[in-house]
Amino acid sequence: MYPRMKELRKEHKLTQADAAKLLNISTNHYGKYERGETDIPLEHAMELCTYYKVTLDYFIGWSNYRSEDDAFKERLVAKLMKFQH
């Protein structure tokens, strides 16, 4: 359900217990989010996005850009490449 949730947690060297503490929930409940057994409330998703410094679109797998800056840079480079050809 949230394809990057576990990936981001591991990238930041957090255990499920660590991530659960960030959200003030139980480790068991956090694990259900990660396994897709329970929908994560928007508030919790946004808290994790803020901690991991990624966009919500990246977090839920709708975008491959971690930040708005990354998306902007990619569009800018593409436009510049058009002008060079």
C-alpha cells in the first residue's frame, strides 16, 4: 500500500519501534501501516514525510521525485536540453 514506507525507514536506520515513537503509536500498529493492513492517517503520513524530507507523492509511490526541488530541477534540465538540440 505504501511502497516506500519501509524503504525510507530502513534508509534512515530506524526500527519499526523508532518510527512508531515518532508517531506516538505502538510498534504493532506501525507494522500494520507498513504491511498495508491498516491505512495510515494523513497526519501520520505527513509527519513521516517531514521527518524523511520527502513529498507525500513520493512516499505513496505516485512520484519518483523525493522533493519538489528534485522535480523542478528535472523539468528545468529537460527544457534546457530541448534548447540545445
